Amino acid sequence: MVGSVNRKERNKMKDVENKVRAIIAKHYRINEDDIKNDSSFITDFDGDSLDIIELVLIIEDEYGIEVPEEVAEELDTVQKVYDYINSLNV
């Protein structure tokens, strides 16, 4: 039973990663293979603060969530987005 919970959790995290990676690739018009967990939206994808706001809005719509402004300001890397969504258990 414990193993199945861990497997479920790993599958959920992988699903979040795949979905967010696809959203980022489409939003920044880049190849998914160019997206690394430590990629910065500003330095690696030549984005700006407006790009990040737009990305957060897309993620909010996709997951049916509302990201508080103070959290959104901290979501500057791909990994931080993964971690935030996984922390919500959506």
C-alpha cells in the first residue's frame, strides 16, 4: 500500500512536470527539450515580468487555481513552478 502511494505521487509529479513543460514551451515558443528544471524564465527564455504574469495566468486557468501575487513573484524558475503546483495537491 505504501509503495502504491509513492508511485501515485511520483506519477502525479511527472504529470505536472509534463503539463507545465508543454505550457512553458508553447508560451515561450521554445522546444520542450530546451526546458530544464533550473531554467530561469528571464535569463534562459529571454522573458520579462509580463511574460511571467501571462504564464501564471495560463497556469491558473489550466489548474483552476489562484496564485497569490506574492507567490507569483517568486516563480522565476521552472522547478519553482513544479514545486508550487505539487504543493497544492491539485
